[in-house]
Amino acid sequence: MSAHALYVTAAYAITAVVLAGLIGWILLDQRARRRDLAELDASGVRRRSDKAGKS
């Protein structure tokens, strides 16, 4: 394998690992935010948009 092919392969591999890490982080953060919203909803805190619909 030439030096150029090795460089390109390494660049793609690093990019794939970084993108997979970012996607994982986003999914974990989404779960945490949904859990936070569920806790707020359970404690009686409502969204402002809910009040607008009831008026």
C-alpha cells in the first residue's frame, strides 16, 4: 500500500470514528433531555405553548 493510500485510509477511518462518536453523544444527550422533560412534566411544570392552546 502506498503512503498516499495509507494516508487516505487513515483519514477516512478517523472521520468515521469521530462521526460515530458525535452521533452517539447526540443520542445519549437526547435521552437525557427527554428524561429531564418527563421529570418536569411529572412535577407539574408545563410548556408555555400548552397554556396558549387552552385559552
